Amino acid sequence: DGGITQSPKYLFRKEGQNVTLSCEQNLNHDAMYWYRQDPGQGLRLIYYSQIVNDFQKGDIAEGYSVSREKKESFPLTVTSAQKNPTAFYLCASSPRGLNTEAFFGQGTRLTVV
Amino acid sequence: GENVEQHPSTLSVQEGDSAVIKCTYSDSASNYFPWYKQELGKRPQLIIDIRSNVGEKKDQRIAVTLNKTAKHFSLHITETQPEDSAVYFCAASRTSKAAGNKLTFGGGTRVLVKP
């Protein structure tokens, strides 16, 4: 199913708790990305990684952290510093190179109560 | 950085009519322009893309045009069907041999095709 898997599909957490969203791909892609989607809005880039053990902040990185210890995995931690964490989170991956397609996971809907 | 504007935000068309969505981008170095379709609660899926060395691309009822000078690109859907109802996103990125595909998205267009 597209080779990129996010888990869980739905996640509920109490305010003030850190939570980690999983993203795994078996497409052998070097690059991976995390996007946030709010209702009725576009996708905004949180973090991205072009290669293992390297990652860069996107447009809205505050309150989030990532790691890239393995090529297949790019977990996102939503920390208690994120002021408004309730959203739909999408992970994507792509090969490196000119004009390459990005593939998306099915998303994780995080609700903080 | 790149900024992508998308219009309109909502579009209602009668089945069989055409739908047109327009996007503008700010970074003249952007060279890849995909369009994604997202159904409610699901992942975005690529429906068509265009490279900066091409002015137009067509795939059955879907076509995309690119005007590099004006920095805008458009999606055209002809003979719309109810299953075309979804949210459509345009995006732009500056790809290179050494880099991946860091996309900047427009705000989306909710398309409703009325039977």
C-alpha cells in the first residue's frame, strides 16, 4: 500500500505529554518529510531529512523533534512545547534526484485533550 | 523560501463541465510542479506533475499548464464526474540530483461536482 506506513492512525494524548508518531518506508528512499495539515488548509513542512543521521527544520519546526537513525524510519515527536498539536500529520518520502515523486503515508490524526 | 498561492479555495461545478485551478509560485528556481488529490481523511495522491522544461502535459481528462515567465501553473479537469470531488493541492519544489523533493504546497481547492 504505497510502501510508506504511519502508525497509529488515530492518537489521543493529554495536554503536556510528549508523543511520538511513527513513519516507516520500504521504498529505499533517501529523503523523508513530515507535514502538518490543519482542517481546510494546505500541508506545512515540519522537518525533513535528505539522508540518514541528517535532518533540517521546515517552516513550522517549533515544538517538534525528529531523528533519522535508519534509512527506513523517520519518527516525529510532538513535545509539550507545541502550543496547538491537534492536527493531521503526514509523512512522505522521495528518492533523491531531479523531479522525483513524493509518496505519502496514510496519516496520523493526533488529538490532544 | 518558496511560497505557493492557490485559487479558488472552493469550486462547485456541474457534472460534465470543466474545472480549472490556478497556482502561483515565488521561487524562480523551482523546477517541479505536482498536483495531488486528497479525499476526506486519506493521504494525498499524485495525479499529474510537470517539469520546468515542459509547458503542458495531459493525461486523459486532466491537463496541467506551466508558465515559467509568469510563475504560474494550472490544473484543468474536463468532463468532470462525481468521483472528481475532493481537495486538490498544487505544490512546487526545487529538485536537484543531490536532494530530495521538498514540496511547498498551496492552500488547497475543495472541488464539488454536482450530479
